[in-house]
Amino acid sequence: MAVKVSLSLKLTLIVVLISIIIVASLSYINVYWQNENEKEIYDKTIGWSVANFAESHAALETLDDNLSSYENLSEILANTDTLYISLVNLTVEYSDILQININTPVDNNLTTIISTNNNSLGSLSNPEYNNDSYENGNTWYRINGSILTIVSPINTHEGIVGTYEIIISMFPKGISYVAQIQFIIITSFISFLILIVALLFLLRKAIVKPIINFRNTAKIFGKGDLDARVDIDSKDELGDLAVAFNEMAKDLKESRDKIQDYNQILENLLQQKDEFIGQLGHDLKNPLQPLVGLLPVVIEEEKDPKIKETLTVMNQNVEYMQDLIFKTLQLAKLRSSNIKFDFENIQLKKEVNHALATEQLSLKERKIAIENRIDEGIIVNADKLRLAEVFKNLITNAVKYTPESGGKITIDAVKEDDFVKVSVQDTGIGMTEDQIKKVFDEFYKADVSTDEYQSTGLGLAICKRIIDKHGGKIWVESPGPGKGSTFYFTLKFGDEK
């Protein structure tokens, strides 16, 4: 599963990466320049150290002359104040520390007893000056990084009792190598933070904020508020996109307003149509009533076969007209918002058996097998009379379009969440894709051979309106012509009685 990463986070990562590259590059250049500068100072200091080593050594010899006047170690220890003044006077231009280390008799270690740096007092002297050098009285010097150290033995009548030590910085006084590196690191870090904040601010203002504006406006727009507009005033591609979006929103709003006007006009026309059909149905129903009642009687009493046949055809057409008028009135009534449905919990299988009982005669005549597979425990919440009308129309439709002898109709139902999906399957003539799209339209006939399959084209339209009123949906599926059809519809699941 892909992890969703926000645009703000992506831009932040890009900014951080770019900032790291920029700051690292500048730091490298700065450190490189600093190293070059240090190298130059280092070279100068080495030159200074070599050229002035004799002067430094002469200073040590002066100290040596002073200390040689002392007979023993105790005299040296007794005159530390005088020696300290001598150390201060002998400090050279680049010297940081000048100190005297004595080999104390307590632990036999060289310990600093006099120093121009009070922090060095009492500490062990330079550990790199080893015992061999000390015992042999060698003068020793070492350049370690940016520090020059010169060590020379102290000679008294008792022999070598300690060392003189000069520690000189390779840089001018007041400038520390470590401090310079720290300064570079701190400066780089501060520059890094400033760069990130500046870039993030600019990116948010120039890109992220307009995109968030787009997103929020699109959400409002998607909820149906076509008055929402993107508020971006920038002279770039995002500004052009905002103008295009607002123009599109304006056009959509105008189109929606026109569609609403057209829908209202259409709704009025449909209302007028239903009113006209209702009135026309009542007007046609009254003249047909005498014919419906009298024609069967006249046919029964008529002796002439030809006249009787003619009257029979007339009676069939009158019955067709009566059925058409009845269904047209029923369809108009179902469209009305005032129609009331009496919903109750009913046992689905029982209602289907009642509907099948009314079709037993036509099923036997056409020798069509029918099977009700619905489980007795399935309860639906529906209007019993309207549901009976749906099953009557679907079963009649299946019988009408299923060939005689060998045909079969299967009725089943399955539970799906809070709904029950009912199916009525036949082995009839099947349907094409175009017929499936239009089969629930009013007055549409799936087969134009009306002589063989006489139909008003209203039965399925009535079923659709009834199921819509139940809060369900109805549809049909067919593998193709000659392969049968299956009608499906859904009803709300009811509680068991």
C-alpha cells in the first residue's frame, strides 16, 4: 500500500536537501580557505620558530643561569615569586605559556610549580618529554598542530632537577584554531536555519498556499456550492490556472441554473402529462364500461360463427384498451408525491406463492415449469399489494416471453446487508444491450412482434416506480438473445415476526 506524502512534506524535504548541499558547499569552501590561510600562517610560524629558536633558547639559558645560582631544589621552591617575575619578563611575542616544571621528590614526576598560566599550576608537565630525554638533559621541541612546545632541562649543583617549558601558539594571540572551527560550524548552522526558513516561506507562499487554496475550493465546489472561487492573485501559471478554474465554475453554475430551469419545465410538463393522461383515462374508461359488460353477453348469445368471431376480436381489443387505461392511470398515480404506501413486515416466499397462484392457468397452458427457491425465513418491509403487483408483472412478463413446453421460471432471494435481492429468472427470448437500456421506459416493448407478444409496454415501468417508492432499485441482466433474462430488485430487510 502506497504511503501518502503531503506536498508540504515533499517540498520541505527538497528544501532541506538543497540547504544541506548549499551550506555544506559553502562550509567546505570556507574550511578550505581557512586551511589555506592556516597553512600560510603555519609556514610563517615554522619559519619564525626556526629563525627565532636561538632567541627562545637564549631565554631559557637566562633562566638556567638564574636557577644555577641556587644550590638545591629547596632554594628554587623558596623563590617562586622571583622566578615568576622572570618568566613574565621573558615571555616572547608569540608565547602563550612559559612555565617551570620540577621533579618533586614525593612522586618523582615533573610537576608545574611556576607558570604564566595559573591553570597549569600543579599539573604534570608535557608527557611527550620522556624520561630518557629528561635524564640525558636534552633540549626538546615539538610542533603539534598549531602549538609549538620547547622544553629544556634545569641544571643545579644537584644535577637536573626539572625543566623549562615554553608553549607558543602558531597563530597570532587572540585567535584560536578551535574557536575558528566552532565559529564556522555555528555560522553554517545559523545560515542553514535561515536558508531553510526563507526557502520554506517562499515555497509556501508561492506554491503550497495556492495549492491548498485550490484544494479547499475544489472540496467546496464538489459539495455543490458552485459560487466558490479560487482566490489567487499571482502573475504565473497558478494564477492562470485559478482564472481558468473560476471561469469553469462560472460556466458550470450557469449551465446548472439552465438545467434546473429545464428540469422545472420538464417537471411541469410531466405533471401536465400525468394530469392529461389521468383525465383522458377517466374519459375513455366511461365509454368502455358498457362494452366491457355487454360484449361477453352478446358473444355468448350470437349463433352466427363469423359474427361471433368478429365480436370476439372486438372484445379482445376492448380488454386491451381497458388494461392500457388501467395501467396508464396507475402509472400516473405512482408518479404523484401524494400516494401513500402501507409498509409492513411480510414473509417474502408466502407472497410469491400467492402471486404464482394467480398465474397457474397460464403456466399450465404454456407448459412452463416454475420454482420458488426463496427461504421461508426471509422477511421484507414492503407494501403487500404493491409488491404483489411487481411479482404479477414480472411473472406475467416471464411467461409471455418464455417459449412453450420446456421453459422454466426460477424465483430466488438472498440477503445483502440491510437489503434483500430478489431475482426472477426465465429461459425466454433474452435481450440485447440496447433492449436492456430501454426495457423500463414507458411504452417500450422489448419485442415488436406484438401479434405474438401483445403488451402495453407499461408493466415494467410500473414495477420500477413501485420499487423506487420502496427505496430499492430494479435492473435486468441477459447473456443475449435466446439465452433468457433475469430481473433483479431490492427491498429493505424486515424484522422477523
